Amino acid sequence: MQTRSRSVAALASLLLLGACDSPNAPDRSSFYEFRLSPSDPVFHWPATALPVRFYADQVGALPEYVALGVRMWERQFLYGEFRGELVSDSADADVILSLQGSAPPDGPLTDDPPVTSCTGVTSVPPTTELGSGQLVYTERFQVQLQWFSRGSPSDIANCLARVTAHEIGHTLGVFNHSPTPDDLMARSPTAREPTARDRATVQILYHVRSDILPFSHGLLPP
Ligand SMILES: [Zn+2]
């Protein structure tokens, strides 16, 4: 009993602290840090760069997974703060997604429990500083996906769709991982689409100033 009343008291003081700290700010547990380090510059696509142009290797169903992932992220915004489209020429793209190796076995997307049968990595480009002090990316974003022979064809398809959506989240400017395993932006995602925390995080990101211009907007010095 004593332990119980102590925990009730501890909980009550925590709630009070939270309320005193920031009465009007969103609950801190409802979003996560989108930068790798709080001192890093912020990046999100400016309105003038929309729709962001995604190019997907024509391997297996990758273009379909990219289209699904882009639409999922678009749905997280109320006012079209992010929009994307698929382009057929990588030279026109802001983001290039490739799938290493041969085409995966053809399997439909299902509701089966997630199996880790693929992996992905997003390369955030280096930046350079223009004369004005403005940071700009010197290259396009690159996403590389890879699948393994583990599980059924649908397990592999589900993994590729899920991890493609996760990597697209990185290309929106969410460079960090969510500490909550349920979130799409967790390091090893099991969610199929952004959660409420992922949504709150990108909404906050797209309403703070971006410090970096995308490659397509870079007036690079000679
Ligand atoms: Zn990641």
C-alpha cells in the first residue's frame, strides 16, 4: 500500500510539473526530436520546392511503394505543407530511391505481422554555404533499399513498403529516429504508416524555419 500511495504522489507531481512547464505546448510525449542533434540545422522542403520529385528504380513494385509512402506523408498535413510526385527521369528528381540486387519475389501487401526481411538507408547530402551564409545541399537525397530471403513474398513486400515509407520520412527532414518502437520513424519500424506522434513531429518540423535549401534551389558557386 505504501508503495502504491508513493507512486500516486509521484505521478501527481509529474503531471503538475508538466502543466507548469508549458501549458499551451503540445504534450512532449506526443512528438520527438527530428534533428540528430538539437544543435543541427533544420531542413524541410520549402513551399517553392513542392511537389518534391521522387524517382524510384523500376525494380519490382518499388515505384508503387514510393507512391504509397509519399501519399501517406502527404496525408499527415492539413494544408499541403508537403506534396510529392513520382518522376520518370532521375535527372529531374529531388530524391532517388534504389533497390539493390534482383527484383524481390512478387507478393501482395497484407496485414501479416511484420518480418524484418529488408533494410534501408537514406543519405542526407552534404551542405555548402552560399556567400549570403545560406546553407544549401550539394546533392540530391539518395535512398537505398535492400531485401533478404526471409519470410514469404508478402513479408518481403510488406517490409519494403514499410521501410520505403520510413525512408521517405527521413527525406522530409525527420533525420532522427523516434524512441517509441510503435512509430513509423522508429529505428526498426513495425508500423505501416505514420502514427499520431510521427504526424505531430512532421507538423512541428514544417512550421519551424528551415535552415537549409534543397539541391534544386541551390545557386551553387562555380
Ligand atoms: Zn531510419
